[in-house]
Amino acid sequence: MSAKKNKKNAPSKAAKIKNNTQNTKPKEIKADKVKTKKEKTSSRKKFTIFGDWLYNNKVLMAFSVILSVTLWVILTLNVTDRTEKVYSDIPINIYDSSLYESVGIRAIEIVGPESMLDGKVDIIATGSLYDLSQLTSDNLEVRASWTGTISEPSTYQLTLSVTCNNSDVSVDLAFADGTNYLLERFDRYIEESSPMDVAVTTVGASAAENLLVGEAFSGVKTISVKGPETEVKKIAKVVLEANVNKTLSAAESFPGTIYFKDAAGNNLSETDRSKITIVGYSDGTQNFEGAPTQDQLKVEVPVEKEVTLPLEIGFKNAPTGFNPQKLKYVINPASITIKGRPDAIESEAQSGKFRPESQIDLSAVTLLNPMQRLKLSFSSGISVEGYVGEAQVTFELRGYSTKILTLNNGIAHFKLINPDGIKASVVSSKIENVTIIGPAAAVAAINESNCIVEIDLSSVDSAAGQKDVRAMISFNSNDNCWATGTYKVTVQVG
């Protein structure tokens, strides 16, 4: 029923057409309104034909920059008022090469006025804003020149001048404080000094118990320097110093610093030191150019041991069976103090005595020459306090006498000592003028028959022929006599 009612109430097609016809006028009014809106839109578009970009921020920013630059250029190019600008710390140039080549003198340092001691000066430039904007500190050059003759080390007044090397600008230049001169010290210049010895020292070094701090050393033995003659001549001593500041139980190396000392032992001032340059050094065997590196300036600090030992002597050219303990002698010095590497000292001290490698030649000890000198030498790693280069040995020969014998082959026993089995025979029939020395009673008891002539062939080559060989004289039943001098026997080899 409801569907039928709806259908009944629905307008017919003809009614719709009629209604559309009736609504024609209102639609025309709507069209007029639409037309008016179009006219308004057209009017706005006409206004924004020139102004669309004004609503674009990026375009506005670019336009502003261009406009600002243009205005700045116009103003800069058209402003004629001159203004000032200060250019600070312009280096002062002193050209002294020709002076050095002619008389060996160089400009060393500015000593006045105080504002120029650092070698720089302030410059005032006057000109247009544009010219000043184009001028930089690099365009300015300040020179110090002298009039007259400079031939001796002294202080001279030099005139300052400033120039501009930028030809595109026109400016007036002047010194900011109005001072157009300076005072310069000139001196003779040493290009390379004679080698100076380097003394090595340490600060704060100590050693553990029963040990000593040894003498520090370095690979740099000498140095050479260059600089003004006045400053170089102040150097009385060169010191390579290492700050240790610790207790050492073994050798160590430390960084070293070179100091120049004056005659009073004081370090040269920093001002004087800054004018001196190291130009060469030596390690004691070879010379090198330039300054040593920090690694080469290392200071080696050894740790040592020290012991005092009585001096004991040995003998050479003594008879077989000779007893040196029956000889009385005085050694000067009687003892020596040695120091060195702990292991080397402990090795030397094992016997409780120090016996040098060299020996007393007993055949040179006579009644007229009872004193002998013994050269002392020491193994590596050992030094002697005060360096005793030799010992003096004086024999007490009171009660000694001498006897001269001729030893005939057959009566005296001529004995070949032949460790290498060389075929040899004695050619000599006798040895004349053999001097025997010893206690008087012992010498009186010696005769030709109890003398033995020992001929050692160990140093003789095996080539056939006659050879003169040194003979040593010894005695039967006697241990405190010896023969003085040198004796030879001819032997036939082969």
C-alpha cells in the first residue's frame, strides 16, 4: 500500500518539464551571479600580471641581494671622501747580504725603538673606501736602509720606508706612530765555529745499595755552531745535561739537552741562545752536518761497582823452579781501586787481588837496576780511580851478589824443549859471560855443572837450517837465583 501511495504522489514527466520551464528565470539570475564572479577573477588577474613574483620569497631574496650589491658599488665608486685604515704587524726587511759578502758583518737584531723590537711595524693607509678595500697587508713592504759606511760591529740608525706593490690602488702610506727609523745591531757572523767538546752531566741520579752511578756519556762528543761573534764567544763550555731524578739499579738512558755556559758557569740567556745555531757534530770518529737529533742526544748513565784490591805482580823470563815469594820488593801503588760493570768487577775480585796482564821481566832486574815499571792494563768495562797507568816495583837486593860463568855444552846441561817434535840438535858448544844474581851464599854455591840451559823450540819454525834460539838458564837445587841479560844458542833444525 505504501508503494502505491508513493507512486501516486510522484510527479509525472510532464509535470517535471513544466516545473523546469517555470524555473527558467531563477536560473538566469544564477548565471548573472556567475558572470559577476568571473569579472572579479579577471580583474584580480589583471592586477597580478606584474606582481606574481612579489609573492615568491626566493625571488624576493635574490632581488634584495642584487639591489644591495648594486647600491654598494654605486656608493663606493662615487664616494670621494678619503679615509684611513691601519695595517698592523708589517715585517721590517733589512737586506744585508752585500754587506756580509764585503766585510763579513750582518744585521743581528733591532734594539730600538721598543715598539719595533719584534721586527714589525704598523702602517696607516689613507685613500678611498674602494682603494682601501683592495689593499691588503701583503701589498705593503717596509724596508730599513742605511746611509754611509758600516764596517765595524756596532749599533747603527737605519731609515724606514714603506711602499705598496699594488698598482691598482692609490693610497698614501705613513708609519702609525710617526717613527721612520730604527736602531739595528750589526756584528761579525761566524758561519761555523771550531768544534767544542761536549761535557755530559746528570741531575738527580743515585744508585742502589753497594752500587755507584758511573760517568754518564753520549754519542755526541763535539759540536760546531754558527751565530754572531759576540754571542758565540760567550760560550765557555757546552754541556749535555740529563734529568734523571731516580735511583738506579742498572744502566739506563735519558733524554739530554744542550746548554751553553759562560765563563762563570751560567747558562747563556734565552736571547743570546736564540741567536746561536748548531751546524755540525761529531761522535768522536766521524763528523756530521746539522744538529744532532733528540735520539742522538740521549745520555747513557751506567751503574757500576767499586772495590779496592792489593796489587799482585807476575814474572816472565824466570828460571824453572824459581820461587818469587823469596824476593822482597815494594809495589807503588800497593793497591788500586777499580770500578766498572758489576759483573766485570765481581770477576776481578774473586781472587781478592788484582794481577795485571803485563809481568816483570826478571832477567832485567840487576844490582844496578833494582827498580822496574809495570804497565797496568785492565779488561773491558773496568776503570781505575785516578787512572794508574803503571806500577813501580823496587826490589830489595841487599845481600845479593853476582857471578859470571861460561857454560860449556857437556858440562852444563843443554836441554832442548821440543813440544812439537821438531828434529833439531844443538850446534853451539858454549855460552859465555852468563851473569848469575841471587843471595850471596846461594850464588857462591852455583857452578857450571849445576846450570841447565833450556832451549825452547816452541816458537821455532820447522824449516830446515840453523837458527838462533833464546836460552833460559836455570839451576839444580836452587830456587832464588836467576840469570840477567839475554842468551842465545844455535840449533840445527832438520
